[in-house]
Amino acid sequence: MAEREPRRVAAALDALWALQPGLFQDMFCLEAEEEAPDCLVFRDARGQAVVGRAKIPVWEVVRTYRRVRDLNVLAQEYPMLSQVELLAVLEYSHRHREEIGRQIDAYENRRVALLSE
């Protein structure tokens, strides 16, 4: 169809992008994620796994997800992250369970220590 009616295809794509402005970026990120699984999650200067332009620590997002257990609620808690980024965080945490578990445990221990002072 693209060869026979390129203008029609272009108009359909333009309409789709107008309805879902982040769709192209999400599609690109999904493809990139398949090629390089940790491309959306990266290490900051301290070596901590982070996601998004705001460089939110992965363990924080995972800790919230464990509490809410719902991707839609998680998206409300982190509106600055796209659905693709949230899914990348969950996938990363699945592949790096021990690392994320240690970071969450360390945070919880600090929190308990501060509350008991």
C-alpha cells in the first residue's frame, strides 16, 4: 500500500502521530530495548541504575511497584516516565534481582534506623 498510495499512508501515519505523540519514540525505544536490553536503564556517575531524563533510581520505581502492584498506578506515581520506561525498569529489575533487592533493603534499613532515633 505504501508503494501504491504513499500520500494516503503518510496521512494515516500523521493522524496516528497526532493522536499518540509519544508513539514513535515508544516504538523506537521498544525496538532498541530488544537490541540492547539495558538501553533505557543506564548507570549514573555513582554506578546506580537509573531511568529517564530525570535519572530516577530503578530501585525506587521497583519499590513503589511492589507496594502498588499495578502498572497504571505506577504510571501515576511516575508521570515523567513513559510506559516503555516503566516496563524497562521492571524488566531490568527481573534480570538484576539481587542488585535491586540490596538497594531496596539498604533504603529500608536506613529508613527504619532514622525512624527509631
